[in-house]
Amino acid sequence: MKRIIYILLLSLSFSTVYSVESQNGNKTEIKHLTTNDFLKEINNFKSSNKWQFLGDKPVIIDFYATWCGPCRKLSPILSEIAQSHPEITVYKVNVDEEPELAQFFSITSIPLVVYIPMKGKPFKEAGLVAKEDVEQNIINIFKTK
């Protein structure tokens, strides 16, 4: 019985849309980002070599794999960030399912967090990142306080 409950909980933790409730009571979703969605919503790297952000608010992308232990530890941290920062869109990208997107960002290790400001180029941070470090990066990269 414990094994069935464990498997059920594990499978729920790997769903493609993560929903968290923000401080004002609104639900914030962490969406699974595909290469096609990235091309439409963030940057169309197939049509231009120049970086041009297409979004309407800053973005954080979590590049992960389901088999990666540190990736699983980072997931709840980014859920908290999505909850406390509704002014930022948070996405997840499974590198095994989206190799073209992983290649675009030259990903060689995971987890990898990419911060995409409204203006300027993306900033990458590899490894398990503490919530305090993500918060500080939001202030520094997105120029928020």
C-alpha cells in the first residue's frame, strides 16, 4: 500500500502544469514549455540570430529532467517564486523532451535556470539554486525590488 501511494505521489509531482496560489489568491501556473511555444512566446531563434524577447513580462525557465535529483529539489523553490512573483512567468522545460531548446541554450548540466529580462540577454545559472539566490537574481537581473 505504501508503495502505491509513493508511486501515485511521484507521478503527480511530474505533471506538466504546476499550479500554485499567489498571495492575492490567484492561481499561478508553471507551464511546461515546448520549443514551439518558446519560438512564439519568447524568442524565434529560427528566424533571426539576434536575441529579441517577444514576451510581455520577465521569464524564468527551469531546464530539468525527471531523473535528476537536484532538479526535483529545485521544483518547489520555483513554485514558491511563481507564487510570490506573479509579475514573472515561470516555465519548466524537460531537456529529454525538448533537445532543440536545450541545445539553443547550450545546456551541458541540469538543473539550469534561465532568467530572461524584458530588455537584455538571458542569464543562466547552473545547479541547485537556493530560494534566496533566485530572489536576489530577480532583483539584479529584472531590476525589481
